[in-house]
Amino acid sequence: MVLEMALGGSGPQRGTAAASAANLRRRKTGGSGGGAGGAGGTMLQFYTDDSPGLKISPNVVLVMSIGFIAFVAILHVMGRRQILVSYAVNVIKLQL
């Protein structure tokens, strides 16, 4: 059966005890084994329909991150401009 699955054959039939045991083994992410297999299993869980939470594509996350960075940069520029304007107003007041 393992050789059949390795050669591209199907696994146990759906609805059988063997199929549910195989699914349970694939879903388990905890435990003491923390090698590459465990890390890959948890990383893949972000992109499956079984993972709980909000479903956002990586492109949306990238666009939102770049937008946030741009917003913070604009706030820094506006703050710097406000400091320079208030400094110029105070200098003009002192000259009068």
C-alpha cells in the first residue's frame, strides 16, 4: 500500500478508519518532534481551508504592509514640515 501511494496511487478510501487515521496524522502539528517536517506542516496550515481565522492572500498582506509603511513615512514628513514651519514663524516674530 505504501509503494502504491508512492507511485501515485490513491490512499485509503474515504470514510474508512484508515483514511481518518491518515488525515489525523497529517493534521497533528504539536508534539516533541520539531524538525523540518513539523515546521513545514505548520507553515502549510496557513494556506489551507482548514486553518481557523481570517483568510487573506499573501498579495493583500504585501499591499497592506507597503501602504502602512508609506503612511508612516508621510506622517514623518508632515511632522518634520510642521516643525520647520513653526521654527520659521518664531524666527520671523523675533525679527519684528
